[in-house]
Amino acid sequence: DDYVTQNGGAAGNVSSIVSFSGDSASVIMTFQDEFDLNDSLVIQGLSIIPYAPSEQVDHLMISFNEGSSFNLVDEKDFYIGEISFKSVKENIVVKGGNNVGSFSSIRIEEKSIIPRLQSLVLNIPPELSVGWSEENLFSIESFDGTPGLVLAKLDLDNVAISPVTDQKLVIPFIGQNKMDPGDIIYINNLLYANQSVVSDPSIITYLGLEVADGIFIPDSLPSFLASSFFESEAGNSIINRGNLENFRLNNLLIGNDTLLYNRFGVEIIEPDDILSIKLPSEFSIHWSESVLSDFTIEDMQGDNWINNGILVALSESREEIIMTIESALQGNILSINNLHVDISDSLGVGYVNLEKNNTGELIGIDKYAIAVGIPTINYVQDNNLIWLDAQRSKILPTIEINE
């Protein structure tokens, strides 16, 4: 980067295009005008490429005589540290899960020659829509894999969520202890409280280790806010007229999260997963006893997946259709057709859910509701009499419709 921005009373007194010394250790700025007394100049936009951690504490130096000597030394330390921060595997947070989930184990290694960390601050980016859970309980087992001498430095009794934000977890060291070069810490079973909603956009982001105020070492592996693709072709509005049998719902579409699969090949729905399509619990509704008789699951090419990639069964309670995934869905969007339900004499609004039985995770919520109601239609007038020998143009009586 050879362009800088300038602010202050002397802005514009130096060229905004800079050059560099042959060893790239110095940046050369050319004055275009003299400074007046008490003028100030703020330079922004310079960047560095660090290639090794600091072996000693250094300071930036400024020369006004083309490098013959240094006229000013910055009071602030110039320090390059190196820390490895890596999750064992990618994290997938399911949108709208409203659950307590667990992040993958984290491995932290101090590679700095002059260590500075006196606490570990684990940061969840806000776009992931989760916070650290109050259910986190830390013990020696939480740091399984950490060498004993390193573990002895950690103040396990005072691990706490930051009072400023629930997206920071602070793991302090005892006294003046800090990580030494080569120290490795494993952190396991980190719980988060899922605060996301189904309408949140799919996100790719990174957990962070805060090494200074507002400065984060990003996780080497990404974290995803995602859900399976799961929605009806349209809403299901049902007029209640007592008990309904074999009422056909709109087709359901199911697939992996498009963003995750297309960019990273990550599948939320995998072979050997057991999924349940669960009806809402807000009113009395069950899958029809014969729902599987003409039930089909087809891809966009019209190929049927039942017994050819997916096994299906009806739960004893008829509240769930259970699907055992035998073949990878990959980027396919499947249409689940001929879904019939029985509805008892009840009213309500609810949503069909998709649950992964292996983990107990809710991985999809239909964005369209099943709504059962009793609208009424009334004539506003007490009586509505029409005579054949009156005017030929007739006005229909006023009608009132109540939801």
C-alpha cells in the first residue's frame, strides 16, 4: 500500500504517495510544504507484513535527514506476537434453533518469543447471533489435553462471561502467570446460547481470540450460521368444519443450506442422519394413517428417492414422519409430496419443523404456517328481500367477513 490519507492542520503538506527503502524496512514520505508552528499531521493507511514474532520490544523511529540518524523514537511499543488459534472442526449454528449448543474444541498455542497474554478472551462475532451460555461449567475436564504445567496457570474458579457483552468469555491466569512460548491449551465443551431466528441470513464468520482491546486473532476454521433449506411451496390455510381427515398440505422442499454447500461443500443433512418432519403442537393435528401410501420424495429431475436414498416411516404417535438418509443430498433440492393430515376440531397456528434425531437439533422451520381457523360470513341487514318486478339492476346485500 503506497497511498496514505492525511488529517490535521498540516494535511496535504506531504505527498499522499509514499515509497519504500530497498529492504522495505522504511517508508519514505516527501514534504510538499512547510509546517506552521503547532501544526499537526495524522497519517493513516500504512500497513506492514509481519514475518516473524518480535525478539525484543521495539519502537518506530522517525528520521528527518534521509535516514542518516533517527530524530524521534515513538514512545509506544512496537510488538509482533504470534498465536495459533484453531477449532478442531467447523462450527455450524442452526438458525432459529433456540437451544444451547456446543462449539468444537479449540486449540491455542503460544508462538510468541515475548509472550504478553495474561488472560484468554474468546470472542463470538455478533453476526453469529449466539452468546456464551450461563450453563458453561469449567473444570479440569474442560481443558482435557492441556499439559498439567500449563493448566496450573489458569484460574478456573474465575472463568466468566464478560459483564459488557455475553459474546466474550474471559479465562484468566492466576496472578502474574502468562502463556510461555510453546504452551498449548485445549478448551472443550464450550456452550453457546442460540439467539438466532429463522429469518437471519446465512453467515460465514470466525470466532476470535482477543489479544488486545479490539484486536482479534481469527479462528483458522470458519463458523456458520445456517439451516437446512426447508419450506412449503405456500402457506396452508384451513377452514375448520369439525374433524378433517386426509387434508392435503402443500408440498415441502428440503435440501442443504445453499451458501454452505456451494462455497464450502458443507452438508447439514448427511448420510446416516435420521430426520423427523414434525407437525405443530399448537393444535390437534396428526399425519394421516395412510400418509405414506402415495407419499413421494422427488428431486428436480423427477427421480423418486424413497427406498432409493431415503427410507421413510411414520411414528407411532403419527406426529412425525421419520426419514433415514442413506445417500448424500449434496446440492439437490427434494420435493416431499402428497402430505396428508388429520385435524381434530381445534384452532391454531403452527409451523412444521425438521429435526435431526441424531443430535436433537432443530435444523429447519417452515417459514409458512399451518393455520386453522373459523371465519364467519354475515349479512349486515336483518333481512334481504329482492322482488323480481322491481329494478332489473340489483345490489347484493352488504357482507361482513370476520377472521
